[in-house]
Amino acid sequence: MLSPCLWERAASAHRSLPERRLRSLGVPNVRLVRDPIAPVNAGALVARDLHGHGLTEPRALEGVDSRLPKVVGRGPGHPDGLPRESGVVSVAVTGGDRRIIDARLYARLVGMTICFLSDPYYLHTQLWARFFAARGHDVHIVGGPVTDAGPVSDIATHALDVRPFKGPWILRTTLALRRVLRTVRPDILHMHYLAAMPAPILLAVRPFLVTVWGADILGERGLATESRRARFLKILVLRRAGAVTALSRYLVAATCRYANLHPDRVLLYPWGVDLEQFRYVPNGRGSLADGAPIVIGFVKHLEPKYGADYLLRAIPGIRARHPAVRVVLLGDGQMRRQLEHLSRELGIADVVHFCGAVPHAEVPGHMANMDIFVMPSVHDSETLGIAAIEAQAMGLPVVATRIGGVPEAVIADRTGLLVPPRDPEALTGAVVRLIEAPELRRSMSRKGRRFVARCYDWRKNASRVEELYVRLLSRDRVPVGE
């Protein structure tokens, strides 16, 4: 059932929506008003022109299903006493007839208030928030430390401040979240990165959904290492959420095992990359005989799970065959000093460049100067490999490890090469193979871009999440198997 605050905004949509938004939908003279004969909780809307007359053409509104000429939208208190159909908004036309308008159009006209329960410093949280804000929704992020200035200047952020409350941690976080939600009044509460925080369940927030990322299920070392209490609370959140989504088939299966869920209970909603930002750069410059060095790229945090040390250990073997090789590492982390020391030990410090942390918007510019992208992850918590998808979007052939969900992001021998994890010799062999086969690199470049455009287009995949929101608003819970 759509939330009351959402219906309240719909009732005043003709005042709050700019006229140009209505015109852009091909409805230059329409406004939404509440059906005067329907109760507030029925949520029936009537489409009328600016003179107050009912629309004579149902097709004037995009999304009207003229195949369903039945009466809808009449809840208790309506003279006919008919139950309201779930997930639809009614449109009145001349003569009292009604047509069904899809809830997607409703959400697009009125907009939703979406609240992300996540750390606002996470890059992916920021990307999701900005996407929905650009779609015209009112977006808020709840979580992270208590600071005066939020990390996302263009998105409203709220600290989950437990300091004013006393009692057990669960009680304090629940009261803190309740205080924020009373201010924000969201239509959707979306937890990004599963946390052992049952506050949304205790507050009976609906609709509420959870997106698992990988390390929240598998741990940083490939196995869940949290306490029994934390695991119990996480499982409780997963089982009580209106929907649970994961970004790869591998993570879907891992989540089902983790919480003993029905295989269809966790929904596959892949993430993706912005194809406008990560533009295709045809790959396959000539071999090293042409005089230009081959640039090997790495874009990850310098943390143990991402295996940058194995890449460095592979470089001497590559240089033995092709001396004119350069390595560019984008990212920072706890292993940086260790990796710098390792590069000196291996005698490759002169060809390894540590760029440090780079803003995400600048990553495509660095990737455009690479020839081969290497992702040597070593832990199962690498549940997809967004960096490899970004590289393929730009036409880079990829060498990655066959671990976790990486085989879903890189098609072996078509868009890249997959090797065993923790195997520098295998990395050496794969990179040398690509260096010595410009035609193979060109082929992988073309196929990689097509693969990403087909399966991991950020706008298309994020729009599917928007549709899931609408379904949850309509029915509160997604049935098993959807």
C-alpha cells in the first residue's frame, strides 16, 4: 500500500510540480487532485484539465491501460464499496469511466522520498543517491559519523546520532532512526550494505529493502567472521525485509546460504557503469616492437583482499619478456608502504607508479591511458568486480582471478582472461599473452564494450531498482519468485 505521505504529495501535485514536467509527458493541461468521493487511505487520484473537466481521452496520460475499463481506486467509504486494487492509481474520464494508470507514471510525476540507510562515505552509496536525485526523487542518506558537513554536498545526509539516548545499543539506534524518519518521512527505506541493526524491523518500517554488497555477508577474508549475535541480527533483518537484492548470482547464492533463505527470496539486481562517463576507447596499439610501452593498470584500494602484491610479483616475469612495461596503480590503503617496499625489493620501482586515491570522476581519464587492466583479487568477497566492468566499458582487455563473482563480470577468453588467485606466474602468462597478441586485445576490446552495454548499463540497471521501489510501494512485499 502506498504510504500516506506519498498520497499527500500526490494530492497537491498540481501545485508543486512545474508545468514543464507535465508538458514533457505530453499532458500540457492536466493536474492531479484527490478524488473527492474516495477516503484518504484509498489514494484514488483523478486526472482533470485545468478547467476542472475530466479528461476525454485516456491516452492523454502515458501509462493508461485502456484494455482494463473496470472501476478501480474505490476504497471503504466509496458509495460502491469496492476494494481498491493494489498498485494502481485511478484516472477519471468523462462519463465516470475509469482507466488504470501504472504506478510508475505516478512515481515519475510526483516523486518518491527515498532514504538510504548506509555510510554516506561509500562511493557506491553516493552513486545510487545521485542517480535517484537526478530522476527527480527526494533522496536522503542516513548513517556515518556525526559531522556538520555531509560528505555528499548535493544530497541531504543525516547522522544516526545515538548520543541523546540511553539504554542498550539496539534501543538507542532504534530511537535515533525513528527521530530521523519522523523528519524525513520516507516512502522507501533502503539499507545498502547489510548491518546488524534491526531498527527498521523494530520500527515496522514499510517498504524496507536490503541490498547486500559482499563483505557484509562473506566477511573481508571470504568467510563470515562476525559474532553470533551480529549474525543473528543480520539474518533477522534479511528475513523480515520486504525485499533483498544482490548484485551477482554468486552473491545471491551466498546470501541464501547465509540466512537459509528460499533461492528465489534474494533478487538479482546487477549494478553497472555509466557508459557516458566510461567511454569506449578502441584498444590494441601495436606490439612493443613499435616502441610504445604497454601500460598495465590496477584500480582498487590497496588492501590485502585485492591482491596488488601478486600483480607486482608478476611484473619481473613480464619484464623478462618485454622490458618496456609500465604499471599504474590507482588507489590507496593500508598496504601502500608494503607495496612500495616490495617494488623496490623486486627491482621494479622505476616502472611502478603509485597514483594514490583518485576521485571516481577522474578514473576514466587514467584508464584511457592503459592497455591491459589487471584485477588480481584473492578473496571471495569480490562478488562482482565493478572495476573490471568499468575497464571493459572503455575497451580494455582484462586479466582477473577466477574467484567469487568475477566470472560473471569477465567472460573468459572473450572479454578477458581468468587465472587462479594467488598465482603470480599465471598472471605473468596471461599478461604476456595479451602483450604479444594485439589482435586478441582488439577483439576483447570490442566484445567487452558490447558485453557491458548489454548487461551492466548503469542507467538501465538502476532504473530496474526504481521499478522495484514502485512495486514495493504497491504491495509492501515482493512475493517469493519475483
